Amino acid sequence: MAAAAEEEAAAREPAGRPAAGPALLRLPEELLLLICSYLDMRALGRLAQVCGWLRRFTSCDLLWRRIARASLNSGFTRLGTDLMASVPVKERVRVSQNWRLGRCREGILLKWRCSQMPWMQLEGDALYISQANFILAYQFRPDGASLNRRPLGVFAGHDEDVCHFVLANSHIISAGGDGKIGVHKIHSTFTVKYSAHEQEVNCVDCRGGIIVSGSRDRTAKVWPLASGRLGQCLHTIQTEDRVWSIAISPVLSSFVTGTACCGHFSPLRIWDLNSGQLMTHLGSDFPPGAGVLDVMYESPSTLLSCGYDTYVRYWDLRASVRPMGTTCWLLGPPTTGSCGCGTGARGPASTPSR
């Protein structure tokens, strides 16, 4: 409410410069931009409180771009490409600070009778959630803070709970506790499932027409997505451990498996996608039971992993098999996802305050 009142007051103020005031306000805009470019985030915020004209002037994207490039999750790549050009840069810096400082607004989007933390994935304005042996798609309302209660789509086919799923272009690839993989078309009722493993399938990934899966039966498998070859296993890999997570490299040359770290000294191993042969393992100082719950390629040469040992590790595959950096969560095992990062110490998942 306060923010809305402030915006309304700003709209009533004249757009031009104040007729009277300090000499600073009478400088040419180019010179004023140069002076303001030396200010940090806090100083720009204080300057914006002087008057309505300075608030509008200091909201210029040009002044915030340098700060945004050094901020977390602000929509700029390392090379400076802007991936969110439609969102003001100042607003992105504000949300980034909420991420960094842990400021959030908790809100309940959906409720279930039983206590569970389903797998979910955000895609555009739709949220896909697994619930028991179904995958439900809910569309966000225009305010972006709540969901339509009626599902946009329901994807079924498994006899037991859906353990994991991924969205791949127009398909949803699901892994079930019944040992089967399901292939669902998002915009139709087409669904195919096939037996993939002897025990529950814990994880799947899909890129470039290739599906990889990992299971409790201590194997990882490679499958084609082509409609005429569904269910034809290309490679079976003995991992000597339960496979908790799996991800295909963006260049489609290899994939990584994250295992339970009970039967093998390294829970992170990289395999050749074409031959199924082991290429390398990452790290060797994992304590027993430090299973890797999730893995994600940030680029073809960098990888993120997290697991039961409460560490999030960032790996550089070009330099060595040692991590570039680690972060420790003391409250419980961290889990990564497309929406954010949380710990197993609490049930709810929160999004940063906007």
C-alpha cells in the first residue's frame, strides 16, 4: 500500500526539473549522469528521496546497469547480455538484494491434506507440480502471486508416485516409483509409459532427443525420445550405487550422475553419452552417505551440485575435478530447483519478495 501511494504521489509531480533548487539540478543531464555513475546503490537510493524529478532520473537503467552486473540473479550474463530487457534494472537490483539478504514474503499457493514436498518446475506463467501419481499444471493469475485453483492440465499414467519430471520442449518426461518412464505431450492427451528399471526411477533428464534416467537399482540408462524408438535402451550403466540425480551436458556429449555415496567413493561421475563409458569423477573427499540430491549444468563447463552433506558445490570441468567453491547450509540438506533453493529443515518453499 505504501509503495502504491508513493507511485501515485510521484505521478502527480511535474515531469520537468524543479524551477528552484541546488545548482546540481541545473547541470546538463549528461554531466549529471556522469556524476551519478560514481555513486553506489545506497547513495543512489538516498538521492532518489530528494524530490520526484531526481527519483525518476536516478531510476535510469544506465545508472543501475553496473550495479546489476555485480548482483545476484539480475538477468545479465557474464558477457553483459541483458536477458530481461522488459524489467527495469533498478527493480532487478532491488529483488537481487532481497535474495542476498534473505528477505522474503511467504505465501501459500496450494495445500494438500498429506504432508509432502512434491517435485515442481516453473515454465513461463505455468507451475507444474507432481502430486501422488499425477503431474498437475497450474496457471498463474495476472498478479503473478497466486494460482488459478483449476488445473490447466493433468498428466497421469504412473501406478505409483511421480519421483521426478522434466519439461523438454513440448514434452514432459516423468520418472515413477513403479520403475517406469512416462512421456507426455503438454498440449495433447498423448501419453506413453514404458518399463525402464527394476526399481523406482529417482531421476530423469532430457535434451536433444535423448532421455537419461537413474534408479534405486544402481543403474543409469540412456533412451531415445523418437516416437518410433521409445523404450529401446541405448546404454545401461552400472553405477554401484543408488542414483539420486542426473543431468545431460548442454553440448550433448556427456551426462553426470549423482549417487548415494554408499557403494562408491565419488558420488559425482561423468559418462560419455554416445558410448556409456566413464569419463571422469568429481572429487574424492565425500564422507560416506553424502549423496548428491541434485545436479545442474550452468554451462557446458560448469556444474552445480548439492546433497545430504549440506554443501552446494560449484565445479569447473575445464580446470580440474576439484570444486571452485562451496557453500554450507547448516539447517539441513539443500535442494535446488528452477524456482529457488531451500533446505530440508522446513516444509514450505518460499520465493523472494518482489
